[in-house]
Amino acid sequence: MQPTKRQREVVTTASSTIVHPEVFAEDGTPPTMAPAVRCRESALARSLERHAFVAVVLIVTLGFSLRVRGLGSAGFNEDEIQKVSAARAYLHGDFSRNLEHPMLMKSMVAVSLAAADRWNRGIGRFRPVSDEFAVRFPNVVFGALTAGVIFALVEELFSVEVALLSALLWSAGTIAIIDNRLAKEDTLLVFFAWLGYYFYIRAKKASAINARQYVKPQGKWYVAAGASFGLMLASKYFPHYLGLIFLYYYLPSNRKEYPPLCRRDFLLLLGTCALVFLIADPVILFPGTIKYFFHYVGEGMMTHHGYLMMGHFYFNDPAHLRGGMPFYFYFLMLAIKTPLPVLAALGVGLVEVTRHRREAGASFLILMSLFWIVPFSILSAKWLRWMLSWMPMIYIIAAIGVVKIFSWTRSLAMESRSRLLVPALNVLLFIVFLAQPLWTAVKAGPFHSLYLNPLGLGRTGYYFPHDEFADAGLRPTIFKICKQAAAGSTVGGEAPPVFAYYFHQCGRGDLHYFSLSDAHRETLPPSTYLVVQDGRKYFENISFIQEITSEEDPAWTTAIEGVPAATVYRTSEVTELRNWHDPKISLR
């Protein structure tokens, strides 16, 4: 006998219930971990559900506004210049540039640059769009839209309250904003990975319901998940992110709840993934691509080594298992670049997630977090941009903490006879946990990477100078050199593509560039400018930089929001450029 429509709305499994909200109260299933789920009948919960779409649109718009403001304020860094070069080549039919990364982001950048060029030649010629803005704009869009994806996924696992708070924390999150404002692949990776997770969760839930209702399965969710994962791989070659969702559903509790993927499901998922990947990244089929990969992975393109962190040098490449970046890199980054109220909520949320670790949503967060933070902490190479993939879990756990804190205060207020206590506490919590992080994001712009909370002790640029400045001081420094330098002058630095790009913009093709890490150059010409950045100090150049800084006075210093970002020396006395390597060097 076929189940009735009412019966189809409720499916009870081993550890959770898939149920239509309208019949939740009648089902009598034990409550899930989110406090708001136990209060479905409350006016607030019903109001949030009715207006969730409008709220998400406002949150996405807020995130876009925070990310786009002052987008062209900082000049390009070296990695972004590589994207500009590849995107310009794409517009001329040359797809052989920057092969270590997939095509999707560079294709978007090419479209954005073409649109900006057309705008600047037409109605926008009196208010032109800079290349810096155009190159970063696609990531700003997808970074803002990621809030909507996080909302959709979290609503599947928790409640609408947790989902909205998670999306809001992402939109106003300083670390998320920092990465979304860079022209790097990680923003698209996170967007399409989490979109794929959402579709896959919907597919598994649909499979569970269909299996119990004897309904013929539909494959649309697996197709959507496969397309998202294909675009994820076309954003960055991180296939293990696809494996994580398989691992999650291989957990014993999920194997009992959900039927395994049949052959048809596998074909729909992986077939769509492969097809979309090849369409979005056909360069993977080029004969020279694999050869280039091996050359790149073998560090054939690496010209310098070392990462300055808190006055000490560390190797920052996978080949050096000893002397690599400290394991606490990401924990420290999170601790000093996240507003304190969010950190407090994160602590409460971690306790809640641990207490309910056997439930579906909590186990998802625990697995995803552990399989990110453990391997990435062990790996000797570490960068701020890689942290973006961890941040959705961080903001979701913090949102759970905020909901729990609100529930505590409501419980305390209900025991009081004062009618004003409840609204007063709600206003206070809103200011502390929502308004303050939002104001922090506004105030930190446009150079969000320089933000430090009080735990950072005001030492901006000391902890992670390479990631915090990201060559932000080079553009104004190079422009000033171009104005002052005599014809044929020599300029030394550590970001060749950036110097070449801005020399060209200034029309100073007569200037000669050399690398401070160049071991073969014997003398410096009489008219020489040396540009020194903390974020560009390496094992190969530190001896020379120390010699220059000890013997010469700076000609000038370029500061970003009052923090020295680049120092220029003019010298004709130094005649030898030495190169030596000592992994024990420490700057204090």
C-alpha cells in the first residue's frame, strides 16, 4: 500500500528525521541540536522563515558592498600580475600562460578586463575602471554570493536562524573579505565546493525519501552536484574536497540513514563532473600541461625561499619537511584577525558541536574542520589565502554559538519579572555579536589584511608581512621612482612582474630591473634604487638587505594606513651583491 501524502512528509531514520516544518510538532521526534528548532512555533522563527529570502539578499548585498569598496586601492601583487598576463593572452587566443592553475578564474578575469576596456573607451572614459578593480571584481561577486550558498547548506543541516547568522558572519568576516578581494582561485574553489556539498546533501536526502516511499529516484540533484564539483576542479586542482563529502556519508550513522550510491548515481555525479570540468578547463588536455605540472611541482619555477613570520624565517614550500612554517600559523591568524565577539561565539559553538557530535550537522562540521586544519597545519607550506576553505566551518560554528548565547539570555530573562530585561539583553547581544563585527569590517577597509584585534597588540605587519601587505606598497613606490629616476636608472626589488607592469604604465621602459636575490650580479650602477619589503625578505637576499639597511639611510618609506610597507634606498657605495643561505637567520 502506498503511503499517504501526510505520511510522505515524515521519514524517521536512525538518528534524525526528515520532516516538513508544518508537521514537525506532530511528529514527536527528539529535537535536534539547534535551539531554534525547538521553538519553531515562536513568532520570531516563523517570521525569519517567511522573510529568509529577503534577508539572504540583504546579507549578500552587504557582503558585496564590503568587498567592493576601495577594490582598486591596492596595487597588484605578483600572483595577480600573472593572472592579468594570462587573461590578456586568453583574449588573443593564447591559453598557454599560468598553466599551474585551471582556466575558470582567468577566463572570468579576461571577460572582466574586456568589459572594463570597453567601458573605458566608451561612456566610462571620464570615470575609468582600473585594471586592479576589473581583475578582482569576479572574486568579489562570488565571494559575496558564497553567503547565499552557506545559508542554503546550513539550513539543510540546522535551522534558519543558524543559517542566517552563518551567512551574515561570512559576509562581514574579515578573513573572508581579505581573500575575496584577491585575484586568487580560492574564492571560486570555496563557492563551488560548498555549492556542490549543498546539492549532494539534497541528493542524499531525496534518495532516502524516495527509497522509503517506493518512488523512482530523480537524478537532478546529482547532476547539479556533479556540475558544481566540475567547476570546483576548474577553479583549483583540489580533488580531495570532493572526497570529503563521500567520506562524510561513509560515516556509520549516515550509512544507516541513506542508501548507497547506485551505478546510475555515480554516473550522473562523476560523469557530469568530468564533462563540466573539461568544458571549463580544456587546457588540461594540452600535451604540454602535464609536463609543466611536473616542472612546477618540482619547484622548477621557484626563485626564492623563506617566509618572514614574527621576525623569524621559515621555509614555505612542501619540499622542506624540517624548518617549515609552524603548525600554529592558521590558529594564530584566526586568533588575531577575527573580532573578539566572533571568537567568543566560536568557543561556545565548539562546545555545542562537541556535545552533539553524533548528530548530522555537528558531525559534518567536525569532519570538514578536522580534515582541513590537520593536514594543512602539518604541511610546511602555509598561506593566508588557503585559510578561506576553513572559514565557512568557523563561521557556522560561531553562528551556533551566537544562537546558544541568545537562548541562555532568554532563559535568564524569563526568570526575571522585569519586562524590559528581555529586549535590553537582545539589543546588547545584537550590538556585541553582530553590530561590532560588522563595524569592524567597515572600519578595516579598504586594507582589511592589516586588521588586528586587541590580541594582536597593535603590531600590524609583524606577524605575517607577506600576506598582510601582499605588495600593497609597491604601486605608489614604483610611481614615485618613475617620477624621480634619471634615464637608464637601475631598480632592485623582489617582484619582477609587478615592477615591469607599473614601469610600462609609467612609460619608463628605460629603467632596468634586477632582483635582490640575484647571485650573479657583481656591481650596482651609480644610479640605483633598492626597494625593500618585509614581505619580500628571503634566505637568498637577507644578507644583502641587512648590509644595505645597516650602511644606508632610507630615501623614503611608503606607508599603508600609517604602517611601513616598502622602504627605498638610493646607493652608489655598495658594489657587491652577495647571496648566501642560512636557515637559522632570525630578524629581531
